[in-house]
Amino acid sequence: MVSLSPNLKAKLAQPLKIGSFEVKSRVLQSPLSGVTDMVFRRLVRRYAPESMMYTEMVNATGLHYVKQLPKIMEVDPNERPISIQLFDCRPDFLAEAAVKAVAEGADTVDINMGCPVNKITKNGGGSSLLRQPEVAEAIVREVVKAVDVPVTVKTRIGWSDKEITILDFAKRMEDAGAKMITVHGRTRAQGYNGNARWEWIARVKEVLSIPIIGNGDIFSVEAAVKCLEQTNADGVMCSRGTLGYPFLVGEIDYFLKTGEILSPPTPIQRLECAREHLQALWNYKGDRGVRQARKHMTWYAKGFAGAADLRGQLSVIETVDQGLAMIDRVIEQLANGYEPELEIESGESLGTLVAT
Ligand SMILES: Cc1cc2nc3c(=O)[nH]c(=O)nc-3n(C[C@H](O)[C@H](O)[C@H](O)COP(=O)(O)O)c2cc1C
């Protein structure tokens, strides 16, 4: 039985203050490259209307050389609160990109200092900034000068076990003007392996005054509450737990606000959501959207009888109609009493299930 301590309850009653910007939810939807486009964010926001969402990370150098705004940076004027995430190692290009982000409607600008992918780190961006704290500082200073919205940072606890530098690094970011830091409790060397080490998030929280958001392994309401209690963080950010499960941020937000657990969506409701997601990706991006939808569809198709077959079929769809027909067929089977034997081990949450 999950419950909130009186201290945590009191904190949750206050808005999250990111500099001058206030957010009425303590649960955030993380930036996820290839996932958190406008279509996905709209689904998450339906269940978590007050939560902060992030675009996929945008390359500031790329932006400098193109005239047209990339689709991943598009923001719906009605979607608030929203942060646009940028990555790069050049302070001047990042400052220029931040101005464009604000023009597009960003409430905050987030700088990615945690991405572990080689393609990004070898060019000096993402988590490689953990090893160049002076450059990271210069970036934050330049971007803060360029825009009048709060500038935030998302990073990891260090490069490797031998270089856990987050305490010094986070302090430097705060001193340079960052208004919030999200800490993913893994090193760059860990990638996405092993557990997130929330104890480091707690230690960062002890030494900084700006809000700290805990990230890593938030797959359920229970995990969110545990992370908030153990770290004293000002909020939590959900990531892989939302893949094929855009309900998670809303479920956690609802619990933090009411102390009540929402009943999870049924397999049919999840498939209806998958259907809507596929259709919307097609409407927004055409054939490219259908290709992108394949991975999303396989993430949705988990945890009910016939899921494995459906997953295989959806992973190779060529057209939107083909995908919709496959989903409809399974929805009909389930509606006609096809026993939905959940493939879930007891105690495992749907959030964990879709993320694996
Ligand atoms: C598919 C995928 C894409 C990601 N893209 C981004 C990104 O664009 N920007 C970012 O800061 N982090 C990105 N991340 C990292 C997540 O935001 C998050 O920090 C990480 O997954 C840890 O949280 P989790 O253990 O709950 O998944 C990505 C992670 C995944 C799995």
C-alpha cells in the first residue's frame, strides 16, 4: 500500500517553481528522442494536463544551418507547459537555438548534458559535457543571457563509476544560472543498465537550492513515491515507463494530488490508444509516421492474450490501414470475451512491463 508522508504531502501542495515559471504538477514527461513528438505529448497530456512535457532533443548546430524549423521542434500553441530540449557543445549555437525555441513557444529551454550515444558525445554534446564542466558552464551562461525564460539542465551522475562528478557539476550549473536540474541516476558508462542510483539525487538535492528532478526507473506510482521520499527531490520525471503507456505520468500525477490509485487501462483501452496514436502519426507525418509507429505499436501490444502475435504483425506494418485493421481485429476478439490472460507476474506493474 503506497502512501505519502506528511512532509511530502505539504511539498506536493505547492507548485513546482522553475525560476519565474510555475508548474502545477510534480511529475514530468521526459524528452525521448524518436518518441516525444507532438502526437505522443498530446496523448500523455490527456491524462496529465498540468505536467511539463519535453520535445525530443534538437541539434543546435543543425538548426543554425537550416532555414525551416525541424518537425521535432514544433509545439502546438495550446500545449503548455512545454520545454524544448537542445543539445550541442557550442554556446553561441545553443543561444541562437534557444531564441528560436522561445519563439516557437517554449516555457523553458532545457540543455541535454546526459545523452550517452557516441554520435552525440564524440562531437562534445550530451553526457560528454560532464567531462568539460567549463564548457557546460559557458553554455548555460550564454543561453541564460539570450532568453528570458528559465534555462534548465538534464544530466547524469557522472561519466563512469570512477568519475561521479555530479555534485560539483550541478553546483556549477546552478551558479551559471540554471533554474532546475534533472538528474538521471546513472553514469554515462551505465547506459540504461543497472539500477538508477537515487542516493546521488538525494545528495545533489542537499547541496543545491534550485529544484532537482529525480529521473531513472520511475515505472510506477510506487516508484515515484519512493524516489520522492528517498531523495527529497522536487519532482520526478518518467521515461521508458511511458513507452506504449502514455497513461503513466497521469497515474502518478493523480496519486500525488489525491492519494488515490487510478485503475489501470484495460487491454482494450490500451489498444484503442495505440490505434489513435497510429492514426495521428499518419496524419502528422504520413508514411514516415507509419514507419515510426511500428516501435510504438509493439510497445502497446503487451500484457494480454494474443499480444505476442499482434506485436510481430505490427512491427512490420507498411500502411496505416493495415495497422488499424490488425488492432481492430484484436480489440474485437477481446470484446467478444477472448480471455485476456494477463502476461504479468504478480507485483509487476504495467509500466515496468512495457518498458522491458
Ligand atoms: C528511446 C529513448 C530516447 C531518449 N531520448 C532522450 C532525449 O532526447 N533527451 C534526453 O535528455 N534524454 C533522453 N533519453 C533518456 C531519458 O529521458 C531518461 O533520462 C532515461 O531513460 C532514464 O529514465 P528511465 O530509467 O525511467 O528510462 C532517452 C531514453 C530513451 C530510452
